[in-house]
Amino acid sequence: MSATADHPTIQPRHMSMPFEQLDTPYFFNDNALLSAFFAALSSTFPAGEGEFIASVRLYRDKIKSPKLLEEIRGFIGQEGHHSRQHERVNETLRELGFDAVALDKDLERYIQRHVVNRSDKFRLAMTVCMEHLTAILAEHLLTYPETLENLAPSVQDLLYWHAVEEIEHKSVAFDTFMSIEGDQKYLRWCQVYATLFFFHRIGWYTIKLLWWQKKMPSWKDVKGFWRFMTGKKGMFTGVTKNYLDWFKKGFHPWDHDNMDLIERWKTEFYREEQDVKVQKEKAKLKAAS
């Protein structure tokens, strides 16, 4: 599939979830390990997506395609909204005893010390690789949404919304990189580095959250975590094939044509009451009537 051809519209949606309904840090089936894992994952998004935006902006002025420039604007808008909602849930988790905010600040410091001083090519390549990881995880969650049935509803809604927008903009950083650098071999090398970084960072943050709470996961927690990750519909087992496709010569993110999942979110998971724009419009109409 050629760059920017037959891609879905990248529509930033300003959503706001009721995280005030969370009343325990163990928001995933009362499983400390699974909850800490997802809290660790959430903790990386504000700083991480800020870097994604910054790395794409480094190349924006070099882009000639009006279509790609439009997609970049949509990408930046979506990632900005994601960051804000993850900041909100991180703040709630901190109040409940899982200090995801401290981990976000830790990652922000790491990026400032070890990433922003690297080459523009490396920074954008890392964004491209991380976007592939988030896109295949997003596809898995929207393909098997039942895997999150024991997750707190507001966090479910957050992840489904985040997932659909990751799918919508999954090729933007890739197309930006390839249109200027055109070095897919470099991307394949960077994916190995990015994957190791992802597992190390999320694993370490998961341990830190549990350590700060002095919480030792039970055997039941460990079994539930292992089943979620490696079972028939497990998160890791479910993304393996899509992950490995990255290393095929000439791979493009839209080789995984999953636009049907965008429609699935709209019909099954979209909640109008969480759409800030819709609620503002309703309030205006009510005030005018």
C-alpha cells in the first residue's frame, strides 16, 4: 500500500472518562500484577506521546504532500488528547496508591537526558517503531475486547478509544520517516532496540509500583497475569505475527488492513456522554432554547 493512500480519516476526538469512579489501585479484576502492569503502561503515555509529537514536528516542514501534512495534524491532535486523559487517570491512580505520575516524570527526565540529544532520524525512527507496537496492541484489544471485561469501565473506555485512534494514525510517523529518510533497514534495526526498551521500561515500572505499595502479588495474581499475556487470546501471543511482519521487506503499517475495527469502536464502544465536543454542543443548544 502506498503512503497516505486509502487511509482512514484521522479524527481527533476530545473524550473525557469518569476516572473519579475508580476506588482501588487494583482496577483489573482485583489483580495486583495486571493492575500494576496497566498502570505502568499508562504512566509512559504523557511523556512518551509528547516525544512522538516532537519527533514528527522535526520533519513536518520537509513534507510536501498536503495529504500527509493533514494526517500529521490529526496525529498531533490525537496524541495530545491521549496524553491529557492518561495524565488524568495517572493522577487518580496516584491518589489510590499507584504513583503513575512519578513514573511519568521519570520517563520525561530520561527522554530529556538520553533522547532529545540524539539525531532527528533516530528520534523519529523510535517513534515509528513505538507506533507499530501500540498499533498491534490496539488491534488486539479491539479484536478481543472481552479480554478487558474485568477491567474498571472507565479504564476500558480509555483503552478502547486510545486503541481506535492508534489504528487510525498508525502509518503517519512511518510515512513521514519514509518520505524523507527512506531507510527501512534502519527502522528494522530500531525496532529491536525499541522493543527491548519497551519491555524493560514497563517491566521495571510495574515492579516499582508494587514495591512502593509493599505489595507482593499472590500466586493467583501471577496465574491471572500469565493467562492474560500468553493464553489463547493473550496480549503477547496475539500480537506476535503482526509484530514479526515489521521485519518483512517493504512492509507498510496498512498491510494490516483493520479499518473494520474503527467502525466496531464507533458502533460498540463510543460513548457520547464522554465526548466533550458533543456535550458542549448540547449545552449550547439547551442554553439557546
